[in-house]
Amino acid sequence: MLYGRGIEQERIHRMLVRAGDGASCALVIRGEAGMGKTALLEYATGVAGPGRVLRTVGIESEMELAFGGLHQLLWPVAGHLEGLPGPQAAVLNAAFGVSGEAVRDRFGLGTAVLAMLARAAAGGPLLVLVDDSQWLDRASLDALVFAARRLHAEGVVMLFAVRDGVPGGQIEGVPQLLLQGLDPAAVDALLTDRVVALSPYARERIVEQAQGNPLALLELPAALTAEQRGGRLNPVTLPAGLASPSSRIQEAFQEQIRRLPAATRAMLLVAAADDCGDLDLVLRASARFGATLEDLEPAEDATLVLLSEHTLSFRHPLIRSATYQDAALTRRLAAHRALAEALRGDVGVGQHADRRAWHLAAATTGADEAVAAEMVGVAERAGGRQGTASASAAYERAAQLTSDSAGRAQLLAAAAITSAEAGQFERTAALTDRVNALALDPRMLADLARVRAIVELDRGSPGRAARILLECADRIGRCADLAPVLTEAVQTAQSSGDGPLLAEVAARLPDSPQYALARAMAGPLAKAGAATEPTRAGDGDTDGADGADGADGDGFAERILAGVHGQLFADHRTALDTAVACVRDCRTQDVVGWLHTSLHLLAEAQLSLGRYEEAHAAATEGLAIAEQFGRRHRETYLRATLATLAAVRGEEERCAALGGAALEYADAHDIGLAAAHAHRALGLLDLGSGDAGSALTRLEAARSRVGHPALTAFLLPDLVEAAVRAGRPERAAEPVVLLTRWAGAARQPAAAALAARCRALTGPDEEVEERFTAALGLHDAGPAAQPFERARTELLFGEWLRRERRRTDARAHLRRALEAFDGLGARSWAARARTELRAGGETLETGGRPDELLGRLSPQEREVVRLAATGATNRQIATQLFLSPRTVGHHLYRAFPKLGITTRNDLPSIMDRER
């Protein structure tokens, strides 16, 4: 029976009922030790019924064993592996150490876990329990949280229990339930029903000490003698004054453990030192202390441990920690040594070898090169299976075990690099502070600098990240490892928007073809076409690679750099082709670390080309991936991209929310370029709605955040239009000059069209028509159409013609603008065109196109429909979007009525009509 948890039980019950109808959901249950998290999981187990529960428990001693928790959870349903697509089955077999292969794709693993859970739920609702998540190995937790965030229609309920106040186990993006202390009525009921008689004074002291913690209310009285419970003695053994009920409960457990026989305590210590639950291993290790199975009886009688034929488990995690922490250091070392010896015969490829190595390391107090070498092997195996957090811990322990200062520096640097790949940026910062950089070779110095820059990007500012890279470049000199450092310095300096810093980076770039694109993007504005095709630029941009996939064996850094260059200089077709190839290769080669950056480039190129549905899908997916890995820097840019899409469509609330969020983070971290994009989105929204004054303020703020002409070109056409419409043409003069100079450097018809349009807005009356006409011709001359920009030129030309009283000519341009804006879903811009047409004497029906079908769908439904229209199967769509096939089917089921169709065969015609 649970006391005082009726609301929480009802919530869990509703989740399981909805799962019976096919819905999925997840919940994180948080609270300090003893608050009833595990009891709520047991309640959920009872509601779910036998055979419908998968469970794993985080074990503190196994936190560094990559995928141990995932293996424990999914092994009971391993038979479903055969029904998974080949790549998903392969990635799970690799994670479990069955195949010996490396797990390269964390997202592929998460998708495979989701698919496994969906298949396991095919026979009815499935309950997935993750207890003590704070102690689950990070690789397992990441995969399970990834799946939890994407549950939809599989009939799966996932419950995570997380202890507050303990490092690790942070779970973002999943609903949270915080367990508070019991109310007085529940406390009174629990003590009355479950605790032997207490004197009023003892009861008062227990209630005061427990602070509403249910386990404390049960365990603190158990630590008292009969005399103390009766009040005949002052209950001085209550550990008064300690910081929290958790520590008081632990003290109570220690009182119980100290009463046990020495042999029993020895066996408990061995079990606590490993806690894998393997009774045979505990018995083999305990034999070295003369203990036998019979010596466990006193602990079992005291309900401190639970025994079965093959397993031993502690009734509560605090019993394990109380056992371990109460033992003297020499006894703990002996327990680990005994476990290592007992595991000697089990060692092979896999987790037995890793567990033995960790026990050897725990039993070693000084330098031991042999044990250090074993820990390096653990790190290499963990890294190969994407257990980067485990790899980092193993590298750090190896560094502690070696007496060689140079080797220690190399190992600490490896620990820092792998911790950054795991997203543990605070740990990365602490590790880099301990590295003796003098002992590193140029390659390791470059890798370490790039890791420090990653941390700085996501915790500090891109300007400081660029400084870190420049300092490294000065140290390593001109060698093969210089290229990636300087390439990333260009990109981080660009992100800062700091013009002098970019000039400083440009001054360090060697005069060789390898750096041509970097010079074009950092140096003075020059002809873009002068940039020759670069050779390999290095291993990854600071904000691009994430994880072991960061090794840029296929030139992702170079290709992204070329794509960004194309986007900056109006070569949007090159940017699009580059981005499409990068996204494709990220998926097919499992190079997930580059995926969010590639998707951002893809979304920006699609946005420039008026492919708004596709741009929205790419940016939304990129944002989800960036959030998954905590890449706040890239999240900011993707939110600005989505805000710009919302501005074009006239979605005021969405634009304001996304733009505001992007600005808040960009301003706090001096990300000047992202701030400029966010300001531009908000300015574009104002410009479309007709508030030119507010738009001018926003756009001038955007321009002030970046100090390089190539970085401001994207917003100058908007700024010029806002200044002219606001009656401040003098504030458009310099932007027109800069835009013309940029167009000359870009040598692209798209750039020349924008410059011609802006010169028409600001030039003498006798040249306006000629320049607008030239702009329209240039819009049509480029290799890739930009329908939104062309429609804006038509609109501005039509407005000018109407003011010149040439209404017939004006209406022709305004009609074309309206048709284009309606086709793009640019509602506020279409409204402007309608207003002008009515002012020109044309009668119009209210509203836009009646058949904007895709606008009826949610963003996720639109993306599923888009892929289904290409002929992709539900499984293929699920793999690409990191969903389950059942969720894909659910989205299609909901989308078809909205689109007025009954079969996916009708989707291609719908997509063609809506383009």
C-alpha cells in the first residue's frame, strides 16, 4: 500500500489505460531517496500485469559499462531482433557486444530501441521501467530517452525514476513528476499502520527527522532499540543535524548492517562493490574471505537483501551505498581485488573484461602501468560502441594509474575529447584544465583546442572559442593539423559577428589553395568566383561534429564550408546540392555528429529557394537533434531559421516565440550572427505586415550585430525596403552601396537581382522602371528560382507603377505577386498585394487559395506525408525521422482525412498541386 500518493497513482493509471488504446507516453519521476519512486514503479507493474513489463535498474558500480542498462532491459525481448530491419538489428547487436562491431550512430541506436519497444508492444500495452536512472550508463540512458521523446502511437509507457541531488541522470524533454514529502495525514497513517508502537516523544522525533520521507519513516524507527522506541532512553542514535533524510536513512541502514556477523558483512561488501546481481560471482569472490552462502542468511532475515537461485539484490540502493561507505578503505580494496580475481576466468571480449578491469583499477591505489593499459582497452571498447561517457571515465582512470607525465597528458586529453563527444561539457572543462598541454603533440593539441572550442561555444561565446583556436594555431605552427583549427576559427569568428576578429583570423590564413574558401569568407569582400576548389580542410567544424563520428573521413567540414560559402554569396543551388549530399551521407554513413549542421545548411538553402515545407522539415529535425545532444549554439541558429519561415508565412506568435528564444540565448552568449538572423526574422515579419518603422529598427539592430559585409548581405534588401517605406531613404544609401559591392563579388544573377531592386527603390525616378525590369530579368536568369524574392520585386514594381497612375501595368505585376505569395503561403505579403490591387481598382475575393491542404497538417504529419509521397515505406520513414513504424502509420491515418484522400497513392498529386 502506498501512502499519500493517490494523485501520482492515478496519473500512472491513466497513462496505462491510454496505452491500452494505442497511445504512448513517458514520465520522469523525481525525488530524493526514499520518496517512493520505486514503489510507484511497482504500482505500475501491478497495473500493467504479468508479461507486459520490461525493466532495468541503474547500478552505480556499472555506470561506466556502456550499454549495460540497455542490455538488461531489452534482452528479455531479444527475439524481436530478427524482425527488425538489418541496420537496426546490427546496431543493437553491436551495442550488446554480440557482434564485436562498433556502434557509430547514436540516433540509429535510439531508433532501433524505439522499433524494439514497438514490436514488443504489438501484443498489447507495454510498460518500460528505468529505476535509478541517475546511475544508468549514459549510453543506455541516451538511447532510452531518445526513444521516450519519440513515443506516439505504439502503446508503450516509459517511466524513469531519478534520484534528485545525485549527479547524472538528467532527462530533458520528457514530462516530470516531482515527489514531495508526505502530508501530515499520510505520515500519521503510515506510522500507525506500519511501525511498531512509539512513544509520543520518539514519534515526534521520527516525524521531525524524516521530513515526510516515507522510507525514513520506516527505517529510522528500525534503527532504534526497544527502549528508545518506548521513550525510556533519549533517541540519541537518530543522526540529528545531517543535511537530508537520505543521509539519515543511510545512517539507519548502517546501524542495521553493523549488527550483522563479520562474514555476512564481508559478503554484503563484495555484493555492494559490484552489484551485478550475480550470486555465483559474489560467492566465488567472498570465498576468499572464508564466507559461504549460509552467511547471507542474517542479511536475508533482516530483509536487507533479496535472494533467488541465481541473483542477489539489495532491497534499496541506499543499503548498498551504506554497506560500501561504512567499510574501511582496506576492506573495500580487498573486495574489488577479490572480484577481479573471481572474474579472471570469465574474461573475454565484452563486459566481463571491462568489469574485471574496473575492479582492478578500484583495487589499485598507486601507479600501475599494466592496469592503466587495461583501462585504455576499456575506453577503446566503450568508444567503439558509442559509450563515450564510459570511455572518458576509463581514460581518466588510466591517467591516474600511469606515472608517465606525457602519457598522463595524452590520456587526460583523450578523456576530455570523449567527454565532449558525450555532451558532458562541465566535465570536459574540468579535464582540460588538468591537461599539461606542453606534453601533447601537435595533433593532440589541435584536437584538444577544438574540444575546448566546442565547450566554449555551448557554454560561453563564439568569440572566445575563436581565440582558443587562434592560440592553438600560434602554438602548432604550419603543419598538417593547422587546417582544421583555422577553418573552425573562421566559422566561430563568423558566428561571433566580430569584424576585427574575422580580420585577425584572415591574417593568419596561409596563402595556399587549401584556404581559398576560408579567405573568401573571412577576408575583405572579393570576387567569390576567385575561390578555387579547396583541398581537404580538416576534421570538422567546432559546432559540427559530435561524437566519434566527428572524424571527418569524408570531408564534411570542407563540404559544409563550401555550402556556407555558396549561401553567403547567393549561389543557393550549390548550397542546396551540397547540403542534400551531406545530409544523405550523414544518414547512410551514420555520421550523426554532422547531421544537425547539415540540416541547418539544407534548411537555409531551401528557405532561400522558396521550398518552405521542406525547409521547415529540415530545420525541425535539425533542432530536435541539436536539442538531443545539447548543442545550444546550433539550436539558436535553427530557431532563427524557423522564425524566418514563420515571418514569411505571417505566423506572428510563432515568429515572436522562436525569434525571441533565439535572441535571448544569442545575446547572452554574444552569438552576433545568430542574433542578426533572429532580428531579421522579426523585422521581416513587421515588413510583411506593413509596419516599416518597426522593421527598420529591427533590421538595423540585425546589421549592428555583424561586422563583415558578406554576413550582412542576407538582410540588406529588407533593410533598404524598410527604410524607403518608412520615409527614411537616407538610411538606405549605405546599405545599397554595400549590397551592390556584395553582388559584384558574388557574380550570381540572384545577387544582382536584389541589388537592382534596391537601386530601383532608391534611384532617380527616370531609372526606376529600367532597374525593376532588369531585376525581374535577373531573377529569371539564375540557375535556381527564388519565388519569394521575385514576388517581392513584382510587388514593389507594381506599387511604384500604381503611384505613377499606371494602373493597368501595375495590376499585371501585382497579380503575379499575389499568385506567388499565395502559392508560398506568405499570407501577410499576399495581403499587401491584395491591398494594392484593390487600390488599383481590381475586385478580389477575400481570402487566399481554398486548397492549401498541407496547411491543415501538423509539422510532423507534413513531413511524414512528404516522405510517403516519394514512395517510402513506413519503415523507411520511421528510420529517417527517428519514429516507430506504428507512429508513422498513425500520422498518415490522421493526415488522409485532412487531405481528402483515402490512400497514399494520391499523395504525389497532392504534393505536386501544393508546390
